[in-house]
Amino acid sequence: MRLDIVSIFPEYFAPLDVSLIGKARERGTLDVRVHQLRDWAHDVHRTVDDTPYGGGPGMVMKPEVWGEAIDTVCGTAVGAVAGTAAGGGSPRMIVPTPSGRPFSQELAQELAEEPWLLFACGRYEGIDSRVMEEYSSRLRVDEVSIGDYVLAGGEVAVLVMVEAIGRLLPGVLGNAQSAVDDSFAPGSMRNLVEGPVYTKPPVWRGHEVPAVLLSGHHGNVARWRRDEAIRRTVRNRPELAAELDPETLDKRDRKLLEELSFRVGQKDVAN
Ligand code: ADE
């Protein structure tokens, strides 16, 4: 997969050299190219922003600079050699912004199947909206939010998305089952977060590992894990628990939910 990232702070992306993503880059599974947006600004100060039309606080990123940057990265800039883009195709463009569609495991999976992604990191009040309008006619453009809080810019959001997407690429995780078992991954544990995990020693500062995990009984272990996932989802994510599909619940699930005084399908959850 090819990933292009355009930002005025390329230094933010140093973490992409380490750990799983760094290894995937070394192996060639991921081809990450980070670009300095100011390289496409032509005045002495390499200006990338200007005051907003209509007034208001802050600054807005200039469309001309972004247009040149994106055209160049896509290989469609005036004077570009035809066919310089990856496989002659074009990237799917992701613009991180708190006003975008929510990023989720499902979207991460969808993006992990793309051959080429282009992340356009906005700063200040964001990028002139005509940039998204212009490229929407040529590329698939998604404005994406990683959560209901406001960051200083899109860089950290891109790091989050690249890690979530990168670990889903074939061969990136040491154990492919890890991605299958994830909270939010599709499957029977869908809409359940993962329960607690333990390793050796069996007793630490007087705290014991639950005996069932030492029993070697796979069926009981699986059942215990599911119970704990349900308990934790009800406690920490009642809105997710309320969305559990009754069709996916067995008798024991229903009994546990009853013990927890939790009714699936209830919208106003006061747990
Ligand atoms: N830029 C600023 N805040 C953001 C958020 N929550 N998600 C994505 N990009 C952002």
C-alpha cells in the first residue's frame, strides 16, 4: 500500500519509522511518503494560510498551495510525466477534521483494502473547502474525524488512522488472529469490547489470575472471556451494549445481561 501524507509538520510522522509500521515499511508492505506542504508555497515566507472570508477567528489554508501539492503527489501536475502515479491510478484522499465522518474499525478495514491513500493534514481552522470540492470530482474524498474532541491539527489523527489501517495489512501483525479478536472487529464478538488479560505470575501482590484461565478448559475459557467482554461493555460502553443484536445472544448471555439489569435495545441507558 502506498501512503502519501502532506503536512506543514512532517516531523510529526517520525513514529512511523518504529514498531509494526516501521517494520512494514522496511519490508515494503507500506510505502509511506511524507511531504512538506510549504514546498508548494511560492512567496518568501512560504505562506500556506490566509484570513477567513466572512470574518471570524483563526486562519484558513490556501487552496492554491493545496492544489499544487495534491496534483504533484497524484502525478497530475502540469508538466508531470504521464504514468508517474502508482500503477497509473489515483489515491483515495482522506482529510482529517473534527467535522468529518467518524473513523471506526469498519472504515479502517475499508481503507486497508485501498492500494493508495493520500492524507491532507489541515491546521488552523482547516483547508479552504473548494479543495475538497475540486478533488471530489476526480478522487474519492472523505473528511474523517477520530473523535469528538478538537486537536491542534490533523497530524495526530493521521498517525492514529495509519496505525489502525497499517496493522490490518497482510503480514503486518505477527499473529493474524489478533486483528480477528480485536474489540470492534466483525464477528460474534461484534459490539463487545475485549475483557481483561493476564500473564505470569499466577499471583502478583496478592492478586490472583482467575482460576478458569489456568484450567486448560478451552470451552470454559471462551465462555469466561465472553462474560467478561459483556460485563465490560455494559460498564464502559452502555451505548454499544444497547446495540447488541439479540440474534447473536445465547441463553447464558441473556442471563448475564439480566443479572446486570441490562436490557438490550434500550436506548436510554442509565447504568
Ligand atoms: N483535526 C482536529 N481535530 C480532529 C479530530 N478530532 N479528528 C480528525 N482530525 C482532527
